[in-house]
Amino acid sequence: MRTSMVPTVVALLALLAVTALAGCASVQPWEKQNLSKPAMTFDRDRLEAGYTEHIYSSREAASGGSGIGGGGCGCN
């Protein structure tokens, strides 16, 4: 049983190593312009992101760290 398990473990570790190394990439300076396009941002709509941040800070009853002043009541 042990001898049949060794190739499976080796194959699994090799697959894990290949998967982990496939995510590593270096970006050249002239390629960074493609990553800074608006389509590559997490928040496409700034107004909606502002509303979402305001609602989050009001519900958490705390603010800070994102440039929003005031208390947690939401009545800034």
C-alpha cells in the first residue's frame, strides 16, 4: 500500500508546485499601463464606492482609515 501511494504523493506535490509557480509573474514598466486602466479597478463607480463606504462605516459604528470624518451615527 505504501509503495503505490508514493507516486500519487509525488504527483500531487508536483502539481501543487506548478500551480503555485504559475501565478508568479513580473510586470515590466511598459506593461504597467495596461494594469492601470479603469477596467482593472475593483470599484468601477466611484460614487457607488463612496456610498458603500459610508454605509459600512455607519453600520460598524466606527469610522477612520478611509478618510471619512465624524461619528458612527451616519449624520456627518
